[in-house]
Amino acid sequence: MKSFYELTLSILSYVQWDTEDHIFCVINSEELAKNFNQTAKQNKYSYKIISFGHTVPLNIGCNIVFFSSDTPIQSQNTILRQLKYSPLSFTMNDHDCDTAITFCLYRRKDDFTFNINLDALSHSKYHLDSRVLLLVKENN
């Protein structure tokens, strides 16, 4: 995948959602939220994409959280202290993928690939088609 926007949305296509309403929260980057919106519309995904600063209002109910610039510890603290539930979470700042983040995206040569934190995934209420695990194995 050439774009981490496309990679993120592709990963999300493997999620078995329990509702039709999907709220995608981008933390600390209006620009990323705008670009995710454009990519989602071009690819016919129907996510409600919202940008927030460091504080995410609890009443929003983000199903998906993309951390744009936070450190792994800051991202983990947001999930554990502010959200009090485990959304599907993405970051580009934790190659080891050993915090509370579900999906860790990173650049490899000219493409983007990802790791999955299975512990974080098991804490979320979402189920992921097992084929996405094959993608990880194939890409790594």
C-alpha cells in the first residue's frame, strides 16, 4: 500500500462491526482527519471522521482512534484514562506495538505495513477477520 490512509481503511474493512455507525477519531491533526475523509469518500467507506486535540470527549464514542503524533505512552494514557474502553486504535509512532494500541503502522521501503497488538485487540469489543493476520505475516 502506498498510503497509510488506504492501509488503515483496508484494515478496517476486515472488522466485523456490530453497528452501522462508525466514528473515526483522529487525535491532534485536522490535516490527517481531512485526508482520511477524502480517502474514505473516494473508496466509498462511510466513517464519520472527527478531529480532536489531546482530550477526547467521552460522549463521542469513538470506535476507531488514530493517534497522529502522540508518543506510545501518551496514546496508551489516552485510551486507559480518557476513553475507559478499548477502541480499535492506530499509530505510526510505535513500531514495536507493545502498548495499548491495536495497529501500529510503519513505512517499509516505499510502502506502509503494520503490526497487530493481539492483546489490545482482545480487549476491544470488535472482531477481526483472521485474514488480516495473514496480511501481517505476509508483509513482515
